[in-house]
Amino acid sequence: MTVFDVRKRRYWDEWLAYLHIPRAALPLPRPTNHLFGELLLPDGTATVAVPVLAMITDQQAALFGYDCRLPGQAAATHGTPRS
């Protein structure tokens, strides 16, 4: 279940109301390639700002986790197992 309608590029007000999720609790929708912020990382005696320029979740992140990084590679994820 998702509360974001990718076709209309907006949150589903009906689902938010049904689930009692305040819109203010949700992030603003952004494209995958976007400046999300910076990570401040130590580099010897200095701190380097590394931009976060992409966000991947769910199926896209699973491909990365399963080491599918070349054209033609695939993975199939069928939900989360229940214990």
C-alpha cells in the first residue's frame, strides 16, 4: 500500500485520512535525481561536504543490494516474508 499516487504526483488524501497520517508528517515529493542535502564527512583534518544527489528505495534499492548493476541483470523481490 502506498499513500503517493505516482501518476498524479501527489499524496492520496483519502488514504492519508483513512490512515490518520497528517500531510505535514510527509516529505515533499521530489524526483529521484535531486539535491537532497549533503553529508559532512571527515577527511583527515578537514570535513568534506558530499552532495546527496539521488534517492533509491524499494525495488531499485533491492537491485543494488542483489548486486545487479549491469544491463541484462535482474532480480525479483516478492514482498516481505512474514515470521
